[in-house]
Amino acid sequence: MKKLITQETNVRFLNKGGEKEMSQVIDLQDSVKESILKMAKISDGGYNPGAMKVLMDIFDQGHVIDPHTLGGGPSLVLLMDELNIRGEKIWMLYKDVCHQDLVKLIGVLRACQLGIIEPSTLMLAVMNGGFKIDVDRCMKKVREKLPRFKSE
């Protein structure tokens, strides 16, 4: 079972194989706009418009889709930051892994948070068009653990 430990702006995923540290880009004092811009930024200094749209939808609908999430949309965006899903990776997760379904995207994030899938498996799926991840199975397991999670 993995644990998530947050210290200042670093997150460590602890598991049997050791720990991996990832830096966060969002500060808890950032506004919604600042958070979206930081998360949607791509390597050339521009912004991924698809990622910006997904982030705005998460901020707007996250609490409705997953009423179990303390903090609603902002905490889901923080989770994406912790998992190093930023910029074009947000759009790739939404489009290629979750087939442009916001409920599934939030469900997959929560599956990772709940230990249903490993962060490395999620990143592999993002980078390879959904390869090695069964989104429907993840959704079923998330709904078993979080009964008020939005159904299809």
C-alpha cells in the first residue's frame, strides 16, 4: 500500500520499491487563474488550450462529480500537480485515456489516489494513449469505495 506524504512543495510516493520525489508547481495561495496558467504551461512557454479547458471544468464541476473530495475541484487539480500531470499531459489524459469524459478523468485520478492504480501506471497510460489501463474497471472500484461518486 502506498502513502502520500506532502512536505512543503514536494510530494513523495512511498511504495515497496522506494520513494520518488516530484516537485509541485501550484502554491496553496495561488488563485484559480494562476493555478490554471501554471498547470497548463508547456515547455516552450506557451499554454495548452485543451488543458486549460479541462482544468476550468475540474474547478467548476469537480465537487459535483466527486462530493467525497474535500476541497472539490481545487484539490483535484492539486492531485494532478502532485502526480506530475501538467500541460499537454492533462489533455492527453482527458482525450486519449478518458475519451474526453470528465467523470472518468476525475475517477482515474481518484483511483490513483486510492491506490487502485499506481502513479507510474497512470503516467504510462498518459504517455501511450491509454495503454495498460482499464478505465471502466477503475471507475467501478472507485464507486465501490466512494458511493456518492457520480454515476454514468
